[in-house]
Amino acid sequence: MNNEWSRLKTELPELLEQSRKEAAHGQVAEYIPELAHAHAYGLGITIADLQGNVIHAGEHELPFTLQSISKVFTLLLALMDHGEETVFAKVGKEPTGDDFNSMLKLELVEPGIPFNPLINAGAIAISSLIKGRTPQEKSGRVLEFFHTIAGDNSLAVNENVYLSEKRTAHRNRSLAYFLKENQVLEEDTDVEEVLDIYFRHCSIEANCAHLAAMALILANQGVDPATGAQLIPKRYVQIAKTFMISCGMYNASGEFAIQAGIPAKSGVSGGILTLVPGRYGIGVIGPALNSKGNSTAGVHLLESLSLSYGWSMF
Ligand code: DON
């Protein structure tokens, strides 16, 4: 066992408790009513290394829905289904500087495609690219992909969160219809079916260990470190990680890149999936969010870890 790992084991609980205080500056997401029940002061982390060692601290067993974290993996599945050319005809490769659910640039900037696959509009466009004969088959393939990447076939959609979002997603619904108007969603696309695939993947429930396992595959260039199987082509993992750096924390991505310097993806339930390339997969949960929609305590914890262990890629 190397020095850093044993230091991490000793120091992680204390670092976590220091960061927990930051939750006081955040608020649990309420626009999806079912998310409002989350424990605002909960904070948990799991770190997994390539040798199969795992460290946990805090409430790492708290279940939460993946929300926007799932967008990284639907992007990967769409790339595996169609290749780069088709995918990037539908979504761009640039950050927006706007909120994750903004529709501003869809109208302002030609050709009216979402700026990137991690904002809501982009992820909805990506949902329309998942292959399958029926909507059930498409959502089934997405869930299966998560089973493979997380190494747990019991991962499932939290039906309450799914229905809660489906009932209240007026903004996402308008984004999706706008995408159809702009021909990002094809003429024969049933918009409600595409939204259903999107709501379902956002509502897949997981915990920190699942995020760490998924992140470890990305940290290891798409190869499952336990079996040596190439689960995702290296090129697509490279694309996903680049988006995580430039857009993964929304319009706080630049700040997180400066402070922590590692690819990360957040979700409104307070989860963050991140990784130290070639070394660790990391999952964090802390439901209280800052104004940009990222976990206040989770961001603080990752920034202090990166600073004290020198994890920045830059
Ligand atoms: O579409 C939504 O608004 C949510 N299902 C996901 C948004 C999200 O997680 C943004 N993250 N910070």
C-alpha cells in the first residue's frame, strides 16, 4: 500500500467533517419536488483505486439519483451507437456560460443545436440518439450500460423521482419541443418518448461506491481494471473527460478546473463523479447545492483533497 493511500485513509474523515460545514451555504434542489426530501447536511465519499482498494467516509451509502451525472454515460452510449460524426451533428463541443437548463443560445446562435451534450438541451438531443426499436428497449439499453459500468445489475430507476420530474419538467419539455422546431430532433421523433428516456436516466439511483466504480473505468481509459475488458473505446472516454473538464460543473467548470483540476460531473441531487486519471475513481454525495447547481460541501471536499494531494492535471 503506497503512502498516499494510507494518508488518505487517515485524513479523509477529518477533511470530510471540515467540508460538511459548507452545506450551510447551500440548498437542496426543490424544482424536482421529490429531491426536496434529501438530507441537506449529508456528505459522503468513496475513493476506489485500480488495484481494487476502496476507502469510504461519511454517509457514502446514501442513495441518490444520478441526474446530470448520467449525461456523461448516455453521451458515451450514443457515441458507441453512432460514432462522432452523427453525435456532433446534433450537439456542439463548447461550454455555454449559461445555466444548465437555459434555452437562450438555442435561439441566439446558429445553427440552433445545443452547445454541448451535458446541458439539459444537449442531453435531451443525445437521448434521441440511443438505439432501440421501442422506447422501453432504449431505456433498457441505457440501464444495462449503467449495470456494466457500475458493476451492479441491481441499479434501477427511482420511480418516485422519475414521476416527480416527468410531472414538473415544463422547462425541459419546452427545450425538447424547441429542439424539434430546430430539427435537432428529427421530424418523426416523438418528443415525449425522448423526454421519457431522459427522465429515466436522470432518475437512476446509485450511491458513492457506484460513482467511484464508474469513474474508475473513465480513469482507466475505458478498461475495467478488474477484468481487463475494454468497456468503452479510449477515444470516447477521452471526449467524455474533456467535456467533464470544460462543462461538467456547468458555469463553475472553469473555477473547478483551476481549484481542483480533475474531470468531474455534478448532478442536482448533489452527487459528483470525478477521477484522478490513471489512479482513482471518486464518488461524492452532498445534497445542498450552490447557486450554480453543484454540491457546496462536495466541491469544497474535492478542492481540498486535490490541493493537499496534488491531483490537478494542470
Ligand atoms: O433535467 C434536469 O433538470 C435534471 N434531471 C438534471 C439536471 C442536473 O442534474 C443539473 N445539475 N447540476
